[in-house]
Amino acid sequence: MERYRVEPGGRFSLATVDPRDRSAFPDLKKSTSITELRSMRRHLAELQRLLWADAHHAVLVVLQAMDTGGKDGTIRKVFSGVNPQGIDVRGFGVPSDLERDHDYLWRVHLQAPRRGRIGIFNRSHYEDVLVVRVNDLVPRERWQKRYRHIRDFEQMLTDEGTTIVKIMLHISLDEQKERLQARLDDPSKNYKFNPSDLDSRAKWDDYMAAYEDAINETSTDQAPWYVVPADRKWHRNLVVSQILIDTLESLDLSYPEPEHDLSSIEIV
Ligand code: ADP
């Protein structure tokens, strides 16, 4: 999945990622991808069981995307085989009064995953350099310092035992149009339609510039960004699954040694 990983150094351009790309699994198509996804789910479930048993590492998956980008669908499809006890999904919406009375990382740190668990952030502290920047919710002097805060915060989490992987689901403007239209046309999707999504759509270029800067400023060896083509949902699901499998496999996980000498125990 290296092809989707953003190397540190600040030279990444979003224009280099085609949202319709399917090159990671060129031999598959939608109809044949499900077998592969099922096998990845099983693998992910085994790795998560090991993470839980090992109990030394936490894994944090940050998911960011434009509206309709597929964060919810990705979580549903990728994690549906994993033991729910070992997964914490956290969403970050408009900050409450209490949250606003603290620094912007306060609510985020509170939700950081425990050892042995996979924490999924459905939106994250990156909103504080995305929606906040695009809509001028705080002055530039303030949000500009946040890239450094975020790098330091993520470094601290990493130093203390959390493995971080950050994923931007990259959809095209055309694909977003189709998905928004489907929310208007399909009664079972009406509830998902939020007129404010049209405001962010109108500011697409500003958002892309904000994403590009955030990714360039904060993709590090310890907490890398992956920009995943996301117009094709089946390909997106496979890529995200494989990134997580690779991440968990890179940890030195093992089942703990039994605390007692089991050879002398006889069950009668
Ligand atoms: P989603 O759109 O992910 O399904 P919601 O409907 O709860 O979730 O929307 C969350 C909204 O909260 C988004 O519009 C997002 O931009 C906004 N939001 C998240 N974090 C912040 C923040 N720090 N400041 C302002 N708005 C935020």
C-alpha cells in the first residue's frame, strides 16, 4: 500500500491521486472483490485478537473525508468481522460549549484508544485545520500553529505506545454530486442529507488546499497519511483493510505467556 502513503517532506500534491484509481487490485472488480474482502476481514479479526491479548499497543486510525466520502461505509465494511469489544469508534462534530472552553486537543486526547484496542476517529483533530481554516472559525495565526501542535501530540502518543495511521478517503467532485443526489432521491438515504454539505461542496477547492497542507505538514514516519482513492467503494475497502493489516503486522504482537505452569494442571 506504499503507493498511497505520503512520504514526509511536504511535497505531496492531491492532484497526483486519481479518485477512480483501482491499481492496487487490478485483477479484481466489484463483483469479485467480496471474496478478497472476506479473507481480509478474517485476517484483521485475528490480528485484533492478538492486539487485545498482547495488551501493550494501542492503534489509532484517523479517518477524514469530504462529506459523502465514505467514512461510515468504510468502518462498516472493513471492521464488520472484528470483535466489537476491541474497537472504539469516535465521531467528532461541532464542538460543544464544554469542548470549546478547552484547547482543541482536549476532547481528542480523552478519546485516544486504550492499549489492546483499535480506536477509529470518524473525523478528528484535523477538523481544526480543515473546516476551521476554510470557514475562518479562528484567525490564521492560531490555526497555523496547530500543525506543530498536532505533530507533537501524535509524536507523544506514538512514544507512549499508540500506533497511528491516518487515512484520507479521496473522492472526486463528480462522485460527491452523485452521492448527494442519491441522498435526495432515495427515501432510505434522505435522513443523511444535510443542506450544509452544499456549503462545503461550494468551497471544494479551499478544502482541497487545506487537506493538502494538513497532509504535507503532518505526514511523518511515525504517523503517516495515506490518501486512498475512494470513488470505487470496493477498491477503497480493500485498500483500507490492507493498510490496517500491514500496520498491525508491523507491530511485535504475541500472545502472553501463561502466568501459571499449565502442564501440572489437571481438570477432573
Ligand atoms: P458526519 O458528517 O461525519 O456524518 P456530523 O453530521 O456529526 O458527522 O457532522 C460533523 C460536523 O461537525 C461536520 O460538518 C464537521 O465539519 C463539523 N466539525 C467537526 N469538528 C469541528 C470543529 N472542530 N469545529 C467546527 N466544526 C467541526
